[in-house]
Amino acid sequence: MASFVRVGEEIPAAPAPRPWRQEGWAEKIETAVKNGAEYLLSVQAEEGYWHGELEADTTLESDYIYYLYVLGKADPSRIAKLANYVRQKQMADGGWPIYPNGPSELNATCKAYFALKLAGDSPDSTHLAKAREAVHRLGGLEHTNSYVRFYLALVGAVGWELVPAIPPELMLLPNWFYLNIYEMSSWTRGIVIPMSILSSLRPDFRLPEHARVDELFKDPSQKTAAFSWSKQLVSWKNLFLAVDRGLKLYEKLPWKPLRNKALKEAKQWMLEHMERTDGLAAIYPSMMNSIFALMAMGHGVDDPLTFREIKEFARFEIEEGDTIRLQPCVSPVWDTCIAMVALEEAGLAADHAALVKAADWLLTKQILGGGDWQIKNQDAEPGGWAFEYRNDFYPDVDDTAFVLMALQRVKFPDEKRMEAALRRGVQWLLSMQNRDGGWGAFDRDNDRQILCNIPFADHNAMIDPSTADVTARVLECLGRFGWPAEHPVVQRAVGFLTKDQSKDGSWFGRWGVNYVYGTSGVLRALETVSLTAQDYCARAVAWLRQVQKADGSFGESLLSYEMESTKGQGNSTPSQTAWGLIGLLAGADRSDPAVGRAAEYLVTQQNANGSWSEDDFTGTGFPGVFYLKYHLYKNSFPVYALARYRNQGKRAEEYCACKFLPGEFRLRSGLYTKRERSAS
């Protein structure tokens, strides 16, 4: 059994019980926290990290069937297991959703239909006939996103005229030019640069004739419907559509003077970015595209370059019974720092072996080399953390802030090593603040909204602007390290958050579902800098109370990303209830009945082994397009929320191993006025 200590000094006892409390409530809270912490400790890896499954929709398995056929490695037993998984997820109306209990979605349904045809299912079978009907009902193949049509064109299933132009000459545009690859989000770069190679070379990856999908067009006379002009004649969309048509004419020219140079640049970029990483950008589409691009450039599947990427890609597979499913990437750093913060709040001793081991593992993952973030942040020293085991070109702000909070409360035997890592991490975070006061995920000032009108930008994540949830994470981190509300960095962050707040008091959640996640994170951040007495916080707390269910729980569907009227509505989940409780604890009095009901719900929903159960997706990849289920969220966040509830009842002072005052850091001179710089 783990040894637990009290967090800080226990001063007076908790307030008297309220009418909503069950008898023996304090004992149940204590037991729930302890059991939840014990469960988290039981799933820690021997190396010290935590790693839960990262689940997504069936577009991954569908693409993987396609991928294996292109590679010539379509082993019948593996294809059958992938197909089994895809079939299991088909809905009664014939389509496939992009999240559990969601509506059928056109792109996922087209991909599933194509994959199952490849796997040998007859188009006359009942399930594919229903799928075909669903595709037509949803608009037909002509209305799928550009990536679906790109992959189909790559194997001759549709013509290239249905695909947006992605010329490799993009690589030759200088970084100072308004449109260049570094104005795209980091994940878009990783996806699109290999696609530009494939778009240019158009390799012969032809699949069996039976795999064509002409029958999925609702109106064959309108195959290029995606390129129809906007009704608003003068618009960015029409401008980029005109450019696309011009580029397609360029593709037909027999002589392209810059093409070879562009292809060399694209290949060099791709090869450089395969180093110091577990596959290009360490995410599914980039890695698959890079393998295809290497093959198109003459590297066979057994070539060392291709083989390494194929091997890394295969690690996303999870084989279980008669199915194989895929993860879009892996999240060990993220899972580890969240679990650590939960255990620390639960009272695990600061020098406990589990925390020390986890801290040691995280310290080895700090990125001390360069990356794409330096294109717009040239003066800063590296010091961030990535999401995955290794993805050195792409440390991200959210992970770095959470890791710093996790490490801050650990009594590490090598104090100098820990302090140096923390200082580098905080300094890197500060350097990544955007001009609007907020923070994005991977790059600084990556916010050119007009680029979202480019025809291949329909994955809804072309840019990486400031978001409330990431900004809140950094603000919480700085607050924990002792930064005051009056500091210019904090003031700018708060300024961004107040401008970004919805009229009803909530905040949008870019990386978690959705307004419950965003609102909770902002309230917790503002609590650390003692700003929760402000009116904007009162409105946020009122919104949380408004969407809380009678049983104390919170739940919000992914539908809220597309229908604002569904904000804060959906199936109750442990992770979202924990977020709601965290937000209420930050902005309301602990004796508030809304606080107690949320805590009571989490306690009563806990399983006998200390875990919680959760079926819904509560993570976000690309809003409206791609969603995620973090399998450890349902355990880590409830432990943290309940422990925080308990600790506030004890009026315990937060324990931190160290605090760094603002004056110890070099700030970006260009971001502040002379008065603000002198104040810092």
C-alpha cells in the first residue's frame, strides 16, 4: 500500500455537514481519494510513466486497411480483424459516426465503405447497401473533405480533378511571405508536405478494380461540387478557388522550372523531421503520408528509411480478440503529468518513489534541441515537452505547463537538475506567449485566419491560434510558481481570456470537451492568481451551476462544437464532472450545494477497484472533424477533483517544492511597453 501524507498543515476541521450530504460523507471522500490514488499507482509503468489508450473513430482502421494494401502487406488475417472492428461500429442507419452515439458522418462512412470493399465485402451485402444509402443521404462522395478524395485519387479510385492542388513549390516560399508552410499549424505541415510530394509525383498505387467507389457519388454530374464558387463573389474562398484552378492548369504544363528544386526541399524537410522522433510528427496521418511519399520517391518498403517509419507506425496497433484498432498517436507524457498532479493533490508524499521515478522519466523527456517553433521564436532556448515518447521538433505549450506543475511538487534527490529543468521549461513557456496575450499549442502567432479558406484546409485546424484552455494552463502554471496578477505576462493572459469569454460566462474548450472543460480550466487558473472574485468569474460559475444536472454530474456532448444550443448538455461522465467540480471549487464557496453534489456524484460512481467508467469521448483533436477518448481521464481527473475538495475542507496550504519569481526570467522585450518592462 502507498503511504499518504496530509497536504500542508491541517488547521481547523471542515465546515459542519450540509443537508445534501450523506451520513459519513467525510469518510467516503477520504476513501474515494485513497482508492482512486491506489488505482492510479497500480497502472503506472515500471519505467515510471503512465500511458492510457488514446481512442479515436473508425477512420483510422479504414485508412489502415487501405494503407496495408498500398504497401502490399495486406495479410488476410490482419485485414479481417481490422474489418471486424469497422463493421462493429456501423450504426443502425448504415453510417459511421466520429464519436460514440454521434450522428453518422459522411467522411467516416465513405472511408468505411471503401475499406470494407477492399477487405472483400460485397457491395450488394446488406451492410454496404445501407452504407451506400447513408453516403447519399449525407451528400455523396462529392461532398467529402479533401483528404478523403486525395487518398482515393492516390489509388485511382477517383480522378485527380477532385483533389485540391498541393504543389511542392509551397516549400520555396520564404518565411517572410504571408503564405508559407510555417503559417500553417504544425500538424498541417506534417500532413501536407508529404502530400505535396505525392500530389506532384502521383505514383501508381492502383488497387483492384472492384475497389472503385463511383457508386458513392450522389450526383455523378457534380463530382467537383467541393470547388463550387461561393455566392459571395468577392471572398477569400473564391480567391483561393481561383488560385487552385490556376495551379491545376500549371500541373498540366510539360515544363515546371521549379518543380525539381521544390521536391528536393520537400524531401529534405521530411527526412530532417523524421529524425529525433518516433515517426514524422509522431501522428497517424503524417506518418502514413510519409511512408507513401518515400515509396513514391523510390524507397521500397524494405528500405531502411521506409522500414523505420513502417515499424513506428505499426506501434499504433492494438490487437484484441478478433479485432485490430489503431491509436492516432500515443500520450505518455500527457498521461504522466496529469496522473502525477492528481496523486500529489491526493496527498502522496512529495518524495514518494512513484513520483520520484515519474519525475526522473519526465526529466529525460525534456526537449533540449531545436524545432519548428523556433521559426517564429528565434531567440528562445529550448526547454519544452512533447505529448509522445519522442517528438523533438514539436514540444507543446499545454504539455510543458502541465509537466512543470507535476514536477514542481516533487522532492527530487538531484535538486540542481530539477531546478535547471524547471527554469528552462518556464522560460520556454514565457517565450511562446502570443501578441494577443494568449498561447497556442505548438507555435507562436500562428493565427492567419484567411488560410482556413484554402481548399485543402477543410480539416478545420489549418492554424494554431491562442485558445482559452491552453492559455489557462500556462496561467495556472505561472500562478503556482508564484507569479502575481499584476505582472504584465499575467495581465496580458487575463486580457485575452476576458475577451475570449462567451456572453453566457463560459469558455470554449479547444482540446477538451468542451465548454465545461474550458470554463473549468480558466477558473482554476484565475484561482492561482487570486482573481476569482472578479465579475467574469462569477458569470462562469453561474454558467457551471446552470448546466449541472440534478444528480450533481456534468456531461457535454461533442455536438456542442457544432450546435451552440447544446452547450453543457450530454451524457454524464466522470471526467467532465471532475472538471465541473474543479471549476466550482475555484470560483465558489466549498459549502455551495453545487460543489457537494458534484463531489457526491463522483464518490457514488467510483468502482470497487478505485477506478471510474466512461464510454464517451471527452478529448478533442480537430473540432467538428476528429475527437478522442483518453482512457486515463476518467481516473486521473476525478482523483484530483475529490482530493482538491477534501483539501479545501481541511484548509490545507498547497505544498510546492519551489517557486520562481518573475524577476528571475528574461521576458520578450518586443511584447511589452517600456512601463511594463520596468514593472516586471
